[in-house]
Amino acid sequence: MKNYHLVKKITRCFLCLTLIFLGFLLPASLWSQESQDLKDKLADPLKHVEDTVMIAGQSYPNQIGGEFSPGKGFDVVKTKYASLNISLYGMARYINQTAEKDSFTDHLGRERFTDLRNDIHWHRTFIWFTGFFYTPRLRYNVSVWGLTTTDQVLLFGNLQYFAHRALRLGVGIGPNLGSRSMQGSWPFWNAGDRQMADDFFRPGFTNGFWIAGEPIKRVNYQFMIGNALSNLGVKAGDLTRDFSYSASLNWMPTTGDFGPRGGTSDFEMHEKVATRIGASFTTMKDDRLNSIAAGSSPINTQVRLSDAVLLYETGSLADGVTIQKSTYQLLSIDYGIKYKGFSLNGEFYFRNLSDFKADGELPVDEINDTGFFASASYMVIKKRLELYGVYGRVYDQFERNPYEISGGVNFFPAKVRNWRINFHVISIQKSPHSSYFGYYTAGQTGTTFSIGTDFLL
């Protein structure tokens, strides 16, 4: 209960400070006409939007979640009134999940199966069709996303209007802003997918509306209203009338940049210390998205308990009892430092699940989980070879306290970020997350080995 009240207090402070900050600074940045520089920004907002991906093979400004920002791509059409660019991403990977045994015991003492993988896949494909029409201020993005490990292919997109460097409007598919990895850093992470703590706590992507911008130099904000914690693969008829609400604020005090997409590695070898501090919050009156019926599986699979059991599956908190609704709240605080090939990154998580509505008695009124991860990396050979290590842990109400120690090597054959070969090893205890998207499977205590290659064109 103390953790819950602490999360609520921190959350209220974060939201209040953000609103006060924007209330004072956004109007000033938007309407002040005292300098010629600001007049130029108003005349051509795109010219002054900081491009965070201007390196070899990259030239597209990352203005929303990384999954929706292409690489340099190939210009197909470019006229005064419209443009079309096609960009590609692909990953092939081998993964081998080993464990002491192929089962685990959940927090209620029940034995469950651990689905261990040993397979080779063309894992992920992205194709982006992007450009502007009528005016360069109006940008479109149509994306084709495919994942062979789940046999999924989705088509989605978003539309953004650049009113000003301090104000950008968007509608379509975007991220719930619950953690830093949801805000543009993909695919420039240490490994090809998220770390354990981040994968466990984070929300997902959804259709919605957002505003974002840089009201003052080196400070960025974003607000998002969405349909669900995760909208991909969910039909409109399955949604409720409740929205998800999320916000993020980040500050890069020393240099004003943190490398392409704000990724984790210092591939660029910063000559000055680059720093980033950020905070994110997501809340929603969540729902299993289908009715409680005998034997039915929940459509909503975004939220898991610390033993990797889905919150909305029957028996998650009590035998034979199914939760229909809950309130989800997540606060995350992240940091990062880069200097001459060395990089240190981390994030802290505070999650509260409460207001359960179920078809029977539950043993708890709320669930409080906290956690973190910290990573360190170093470019051993400039723009060629990188070593990294990660530690992450979840402190949960059921006192399982799952954790991981992982590390690996990135080799860049062409001396550019856009193509790498990655070898990744994870030692994990009581995995709280499970997904064919990433590296983790429910309840695993053991070691995972992975080798893969990915590219961004």
C-alpha cells in the first residue's frame, strides 16, 4: 500500500510539473517574434527540426517511436507537392533457450510449462512508405510489419503535422509512452530486442492522437491518448470506451543530442559527454477485451504478473477467478551517458495494478512491482566492434524477484550502424516475461544464446 501511494504521489508530481512547464514555456516558444531565428523557425518548421539520424545511411528525422521511423531509404518520387520514399528493415536470428527443467511453479504454487525455443527465423520485417503531400509540414507514414515467429503481418500508419518545432500533431499508430524504448531508440539497442525488465513493464502500441515537440532547446515532451495498452491485432469491436493516457519528458543537458534515435551505444564516439534524463507515465482503465466465458483466453495479453502469468487469464490471482477490468499505472525514469565510445544507460520502473473487477473473490486489492535495468557498452574497435553487459531485476509483490545478467558483442562489417552482427547471451532466473517477439519465455531459469544480423536501409 505504501508503494502504491508513493507511485501516485510521484506520478501526480510528474504530471503537474510537466503541465506547469509547458504552460509557461510552450506559449513563449510558439508566439515570441523577437528574434529573426524564431521567425525562420515559424516560416519553415522542418528546417529546424533536429535530425537525430544524420550519419552514414541515415537521414530521416526520428519524430515518433523507432518502429515507425525509417532509414534513409530510396526516393521514388519527389516533387514540389508530394514525395514518396521506401525504406526497409530486416532481421534474421537463431535463438536457443535452455533451462534446468521445462516447467516452473507460479506464485500460487501451480506447476506450469516452460516453452523453450531452439530455432532459426527470418524474424522481423519492416517496409515504410513515407513522405509529404501538399506541404512539407504534412508527413505520412504507411508501414508494413511482419513477424514470422508469430505468423503476423500488419499494415498501419500515421499522419503528422509539423506546426512548429515546439508543436507537432499526430494521429494513427504510435507508442504508449511508458518507457524509453517506446520513444524512438529501436533498432539501435545493445541487442536486437528489449531487455527483461523493460519487456515486462512496458505498455504497447496503439491507435491514437498525440502532440509533441521541443519547446526549449534540449527539452522534448510528448502526450498521447490511445485506444488501448496494445492495439496491434485488436479489432475495433473488442475495444472499450476507455482511453490510455501517457506522457514523456526528456532533457539532454550537456550536448542536446544522444546519438541517432537516442540509441544505447556510443557508435559516434562523442567527444563531449552526452547525457539524457527522462521520465514517462502511462495509465489506463484496462480490460481483458472479451467477456468472461468458460475456457476463453483474453484478447488483452499486454500485462503479466511477475511469474509471467497473464493478468486476465482465468486463475491468475485465484483458482477459477477471472479478472475483467483493472487500472494500470506505470512510471519510468531513465538516464544515459555517452563519451568516447563508452555508454551507460538505465531505467527504473514503478507499476501499480489496482481496482480489479472479477467474477469472484481475489486475495489482493492491488499489485505493486518495481524494477530496473542498467547497461554498459564500449566500442573496443571504433565503428567496428562493441562489447556490452546488462543487469536487470524485478522486485515484485510475490517476492519471486526475477533477474537477468546478459551481455554480448556487436560487429559492424561496413563500419555503419545500419548493419550489424550480434551475439547475445542471457543468464536468467524466473523469467517474468514471455513472447515470441523477444528473448524471453515464461518462468525460464537458465541460459539463452542468440546470434543474429539486422539491417536498416
